[in-house]
Amino acid sequence: MIDKIFRILADIDDLKASNPEEFEALRIKYLSKKGIVNSLMSEFRTVSPEQKKEVGLQLNKLKNSLQERINELKKNIENSQEQSTEFDLSRTSYPIALGTRHPLSLVKEEICDIFKRLGFSIAEGPEIEDDWHVFSSLNFAEDHPARDMQDTFFIQSSPEIVLRTHTSSVQTRVMEKNQPPIRIICPGRVYRNEAISARAHCLFHQVEGLYIDKDISFADLKQALLFFTKELFGKDTRIRLRPSYFPFTEPSAEMDISCHICGGKGCNICKHTGWVEILGCGMVDPAVLENCGIDSSIYSGYAFGMGIERITMLKYQINDIRLFFENDVNFLHQFQSAF
Ligand code: FA5
Ligand code: MG
């Protein structure tokens, strides 16, 4: 028996386990209930009294050495596993989740780019405005319905401070500070006290355009808008100007584009008319020029204003304006490849 013990003792340092399965097999072989150590313990009872002391000593030594070696192997395996989960250099990396541009930002930039190519520059103004810039300077009569509590968010009543209801307020700000030629577009957020529906919101975005110089005519306006439409919706798109009314332009018009979904044949989007309205426009009323310190006997100009949500809905066939403000990632991710 003592020989057997010495043999195992001599081999202890060579015991190896490179994974949890091999380790478990070793543990069972030597240290489990039916393992070698326990069977040696049983055998120990048969050892003669004079040998008992020596054999007992060696058997205890074997038991302790095995336990130590097994613990050591266990630690090695745990260490190597920790390392491999932390530093597996062969692993493919996690994909980086890239954000996407908001569709309204994409279309706003596209609109601005087109007009920049025509020589327009960007102008901005405050969203919290006084009555003069939003209404009075633009010829809105004292009793004009747009001033009504129904349409306008008032911040203060006297003097009147409001959230701007359109970007036309920026026209006034620029004309007050600059003499013609003035050629600007003004993108920005506007607010109206309106019920929210699939087509209308109380917060939306507009792009305003203004061109003031000598000898500017309605033909210039038409040509700029035709160029813009073809750039944004495709070269086959046609435009149609319908007489309309705005207090700050004379004459005034609303512009429709031929429905780019059905090509003018008639569909749900254009309500079977073949045309969809995208903006309001007109020749700046001489009274507005005078209000802003520009001599209307020398200068004339045109202005237009469009809703970015409306144009984005048409361009991407989005049927509910509320989708723009819900920040649903599934909706927003569809615009990933749009730039
Ligand atoms: C105006 O706001 C004028 N300032 C436009 C203008 C500028 C005319 C310069 C002439 C010269 P209107 O109220 O129609 O006009 O609004 C312009 C566009 O804003 C509309 O065609 C529409 O696309 C968008 N719009 C208006 N109300 C809402 C709303 N509640 N929700 C979303 N878009 C809207
Ligand atoms: Mg309108």
C-alpha cells in the first residue's frame, strides 16, 4: 500500500486540467466518495499495527497534497476563463448603433440648399416675438382673425408678446436692419393654437423666403418657385398658382404642385384633384416695405412661406404629422440612408 501512495504522490505535480470538465473528472477520480483517497482510507484498516504510523503519515500527506493540487488547478481554470471573457481579441466587435437625422432636418436642409444655389442666404429670428414683428408691421388689421386667441399663443398681453405664428416675422427684422438687395430664407419653428390632427399641429416648421431689389416682378417669383419645385420633387413636377390673400402681399397666391404620387392622374394624397398645395406667396405689399424703412417707389420684392412638415409628408408619403414628434425609433430609422 505504501508503494501505491508514493507512486501517486510522485505524480501529483503532473496532474493537469485545462477546462472545467477535465478538472471535474480529476476531482472525482481522487477526492470523491468513491475516489482513490477514500478507497485508500478503507484499505488503511487492513494495515498491520507496526506499519500503521508510517502509512497513516503518508496517506495524510497524499490527501493534503491532492487537495492542494486540485485547488490550484481550479484557480488556474477560473483565471483563464476570466481572461478569455474580458480579452477575446478574436471576437467581432459590437455594431455601433448610429443615430439618424430627423426627416424634418433633412428636408429643411434640402430646401435651404436649393435656395442657397439661387443666391439666398439664411436668416433667423426669435420664436418669442412682439406684436409688431408678427402682425402689425405685416399689415394685419387690428381685428384680423389670426390675432385671435384661437390662433395665437400669447405670452403677455400688454405689450403683446406672442409665440410667432409664422416665420414672416423674420422678414420684418431683416428689412428693418438692411437695405436692398435682400435675398434671404428663414427656416424656423412656429406655433399656432390649433387642434392637433393628422394634418395640423400646434408646433410646426416653416421656411420663409424674401427677395427685395429693384425691378423684381411676379415672373421672378414664379421662376424661383418652379426651379425649387423641380429640384425638390423631380423635373417633371408642374406648378400652379391660385389667387389668394395674405395681408402682407399683393397680389397673393397659393402654389400647388402636380401630385408626384400619381403624376396628376388623381389619388388619395391629392384628393383626386391631381394637385397639392405647398406654399403661400406674393409680391411684398408696398405698405410693408414702408413699415420697415424701405422706399417702395424704388424697390419691390416677393415673399413666400411653406410648411416643412407638409412638404416632408408629401416627399416621403407620411400620412400623419404627429409621427414627426413621437420620436419612435422605428419611424426615424427609415431615414437612415436619406443623406
Ligand atoms: C403663412 O403662414 C404665411 N406667412 C405664408 C406666406 C409667407 C405667404 C410669405 C406669403 C408670403 P399659412 O398660414 O398658409 O401662411 O401657412 C403656410 C404653410 O404652413 C401651409 O401651407 C402649411 O404647409 C403650413 N401650416 C399651416 N398651419 C399648419 C399646422 N397647423 N400644422 C402644420 N403645418 C401648417
Ligand atoms: Mg394656407
